Amino acid sequence: MIKIQNLVKRYGELVALDHLNLEIEEGEIFGLLGPNGSGKTTAISCLLALLKYDKGTVEVFNKAMMPDNYAAKKQIGVVLQNVAVFEEMNVRENIDYFCGLYVNNAKERKKLVEEAIRFVGLEDYTRMRPKQLSGGLLRRLNIACGIAHQPRLIIMDEPTVAVDPQSRNKILEGIMELNRRGATVIYTSHYMDEVEQICSRIAIIDHGRCIAQGTKEELKSMIKTGEKITIEGVLLKEENLAEIRQLPHVFEIAYEDQQLVVRCSGAKHNLVRVLNYLQEHDIAFGRVFSELPTLNDVFLEITGKELRD
């Protein structure tokens, strides 16, 4: 559905996109991750033909994406991080206005607007103006305005920022339902748990380049960390720490305030080996935690940066 090849965008001496390559298949929920300044927003702007680029090609629906490619743009919905609605219009009027940018037929548009209202759960708020809505309801309105015309491709830029847990779950469930109905979704977020929950494939962008992409399982297999073991209330000597470091597949340990953290590469039975060592040396310990790698571990190891707002 989308093919970006060797995309370059410069702002003077700054290279925002450095030969970016991405392919997104129809029917995916595609996660686009990257630290601030990585090039995500620039890439989306180029994809939508809102920004001229210096080199490369962008194809959407198997055709070159140009500013006057209105046939393609009618099939795209955009939900921006910054809520973009009209304060002087109520909920239904806002959705009707944005839907009207794509659908001229009044009868058809009315049906689409009512369906969008039901879809995001705003039936009880249709006469309220945006300033009367909570943050979560305002986000739902923003989504309804972007998807009312039932686009094939939906671009969602951090749609759950600063919303309550109930609204957040409602939004994520809605995204997955849109996907089940046939929409392809490009999803950006700083919440790794959301990306793990809903995205079928993920790309990590940094310094304007795609540095890793694949399913969450494929991305996790790219990093050294396979398992993190945390053991509380354990009293260890330097010789114990040295011997634990020598256990198979252990590549890093940290010990402070009687808490031991052992990082292991991808292998089975790491926890068993560590616990066996403690038992063989008659070393008492408290609570034990074993964590498999998360997308945040992947992001941190690949980029060397925390993903945060």
C-alpha cells in the first residue's frame, strides 16, 4: 500500500530524512517509533505530499503521491496529536464538517457522521462544544473527525496522549476495530505497551533513517538482552558476583542494596541456573522477578535513547 524509497529531506545543513526506506502492506497496523527529532513527523508530511523533499519516491495505493493526487487523499484519514476541531461547532457539526471535505452527498454524509458518533461512543455528547468535553472525549471527537469518511489508510499520531485509562482503552479498541473492518493504520506513540498491544509490524527511525523493522518478536530477537532477572534480599560477596558473571549466557549484572539484577542473552533456563547457584551455595534470597525483553528494551539498546515525550 505504501512504498517509500531513498527519501531525503534537508533543512539547510540539517538532514531530517536520510535515504529513508519503508514499505507498509495493506491491512497492517504499522507502528512508527522514534525519539523526538528522529524524522517521524517529516516522513508523514512527505507521505501526505504536504512537504517537498529533496530526493526519493513516495507511492501510495501503487501510485506516486503528489500534492494534486486527490483520489488518493480522499482515501486517507489523519488524526493528529494536537486536537484540530472548531470550538464554535458542536460535536455533530464538527464531524459533519470534516466528513464533508470528502463526501458531498448530504444523505450519505449524514449516515457516515452518525456511524462515526456511535463508533467513538459520543452519542450522549453530540450537542456539546469541544470546550465542554473532557480530554478523553475530546480525543474521541478528534478521531471521529479523521475517520468519518471511512478511509482505507488512517494515520494516527499519538492519539492517546493525556487521556484517562477508560478513554485510552476505548481508543485502542476502536483502532483495532477499524483495522478489522479493513483500514490500514500507521500508528505513532510514546507508549510502548500500546505499540506491543496493537501493531502487527514496527519500524524504529532515528536520525532520519529506518534502523530496525519487523514484528515485535523479530525486533526483540535483534538485541542482546533476552531476559532480566531481579532477586531481592540477597547478600552476596565479590566472589559470588564473579561466579554469577561466569554463568552461561549472563552478560551483565548489577548489585546494590542487596538487590541483584542479572541480564542474560536469549536462552532458556537462565532463571533456573541463577537460582541453582544460590541454592548450591546456601544463599538465602527474597522475591524473584523474571522479565522478558520489551519494546522499550529494544528501543533503548538500538538507539541508546529513552522513548519519551
